[in-house]
Amino acid sequence: MLLPADTRAVLYDLDGTLVDHEHAARAGVESWSRALGLPAGQWQRWLTIERKWFTAFENGEVSHLGQRVARCREFIGRAELSDEEALTMYEDYLAVYRSNWVAYPDALPSLRAALERGLTVGVLTNGAEEMQRAKLERTGLWLDGMIMCATVELGAPKPQPESYRAALEKVGASAGHTVMIGDSWENDVAGARRAGLHAVYLDRTGNEGTSISSLDELVWP
């Protein structure tokens, strides 16, 4: 897919785009479930809970830490847990999640290609900067010149328009000269386009004919 000739900056999503979040999350859930004494096969239930509460965060209904607390309470079925207790228990999941971070094979070549062409490269992610920066560093994806745009610190998550505006300010580019690339239609394509950015939908399953299935398909200006 040929990107616009006047592209000056590119914003990558992180989870599901550069790093295999599902692989790490599945390992975390399976380990946590065993530790909690839950029956096997909790993955689909976890996905439902994760999507429910992360959507609430994206809609501004709970904080980033608040969605973690809510996920923990619902997953283990203990609504009476204090915030501190829930976050402490959630660390058992996060420890295994962190140890299983892995980059997609096409991620590093894509980042390098964008930087080599003189583009400003940012990572616009719905997460906290400390974890998301660590994720990039441990997987070898954090390169000199890249700019972290973590929405917890930006003050508004995707697809809220303020998140894209704040990211554009950080990368120093206008919406019309910036391309957003990611695996979420709402967060990385629809929301970005409403904010005036160009956007590319990454569908790694290859099921969507209007998308790319690999970052290798990007043709840089």
C-alpha cells in the first residue's frame, strides 16, 4: 500500500500492531488461572472482560488503573476487593504477561524503513508510558528518534479526538501530513480519520480486503 507522497509523520499503534499482545496475554491468563485454582479454558471469558473494561476506559468511564481493578474483580469473582488488593493480585497476571512480550517479525523493519526515509515516527498507544516504553525496549523496537505518545499521559485515549491532537503536537506534524497505522478499526482508522489523519488498517488475519495483513505491505513515500 503506497502512503501519501506528502507524508511527514507516521503514528503506529503498539499492541496487536508492533507487539503480539494476544500471545503475552494468553500466557498471563493461563498462568494466573492456575494460580487462582480456576478451571482451564478461561481465555475467551478473559477477552470479554478485558474488552468490556478497556472500552470503558476508552470512553472515559474509568481510569486506566480503574479498568485493571475492575478486570481483576470480575475475573476472579470478588467484587469486595479494595483497589489495592485487586491491583496486587493483578500483578500475578502482569508478571507473566511482561515475560512473554514478543515483537511481530515485520515490526522492526517497518520502523527502520520509516525512520530511514526521514519520517517522524511516533507510537500512539492506549496505555501508560512506563509499560509501553518497556514493551518496546525489551522487544528491541525502541529506536533512536522515535516518540512515545502514551494516552494515559496525553490525557485522553483513542478514539477520543484529543488523543490524536496531542500526539500530533508531540510529533510536530499536521493531521493531513500524518498516517496512523493499527489493528483497531475504531481506534486506529475511524477515530484517526475523524481527526483528519490518513489511516491504514492492519488486519493480520487477512480477512479484510480493504486492509493490509502485514507491515511489509507498506510502500513508503
